[in-house]
Amino acid sequence: MRTVVVITGASGSIFGVELLRRLPGERLLIVTRWGKVVLKEETGKTVRDLEGDCDGVFSDEDLASPLSSGSNPFDAVVVLPASASFLAHVAAGLGDTVATRVCHLALKERRRLVLGLRETPLTGIALENAARVAREGGIVMPVSPFFYLKPDSLERLVGDFVDRVVQVVTGTPVPEGWRRGDLP
């Protein structure tokens, strides 16, 4: 499986970093201009630090990138975290950067697109944009960690949510689920 991972300037870059570690298959990375700033502020990491956890890094500004063409296959795009501004670009069909272009390709080619929206509170505009992307086949998955597994650390909380994202992208069951033991 080939997945494009996009990290935008929304807070929560730790989720994108952990996704790169846990996502199976080939991982291609795009970090937006503001994503680089927030990544450094929140984690102390640079894009170079993430190179070991992915199979390729692409500049968001290089629209001549092979990721800009639907003729170059990928299976999924995960934007984690996704800002409301990035969501608005995708909902409007804008492909003015490699990251927004690859999302546009995912929608038009009917490939999996997951947007981990990291914004609160949400305006009616953001809700309408999320609904528009969902109607086009994208999955809007707000970064909303769960607590039923009783995480004992920030790392566990982030990891549990990222495992759920991996499940949505790949169809692979998460290691633990709510009351899984009660299933036959």
C-alpha cells in the first residue's frame, strides 16, 4: 500500500509523526510551509528528522512533483493534522500546492482520502466544507482521541488514535477495541 501523508500547520503534528511510524507499506510525506513551523514548535523535529520514517519526501511547493499527476498511483492520502484552511482548499477543489493537489487527485480518482481535522470550535463554514468533502468521498476524521482504553500517557493517547486512523486507511483492525472481548 502506498500512502501519502500530509502534515499541515494545524496544532497536533505529533499525530502525523506517529502515523508515519505506524502506517504499514510505503509512506510518502508532504509537510506544508506552516506544517514545518508547527512541527518544529511542537515536537522539536524538522522534516529531515522524519525522513527515516518514510520512503520519500516531497516539497509542497513543487507542482512538477510526480505526486501532482493522477498517472502516478497511490492508494490513500492522510492529512494529519488538517487545518480548517486546508480543508477549505480541498472543499473548494483547489490544487495550488502538492498537498492540495494530491487530495484533489484522491477525490477525482476515487482513492481513499482521510482528513484528520484539528480545529475547534468549528464555524458553519468549516462544517459545510467538511460535509462537501465527505459527499465527494473523503473521510473527515476530527482529531478526537478516545479514553475507553484508559491511556496512561500522552504517547498512548496519540497512539490509540493513530491506530484508529490506520484502521480507517488500511482496513486492518486496531490492536484493541472497545469491549472487543465481548465479541464472539
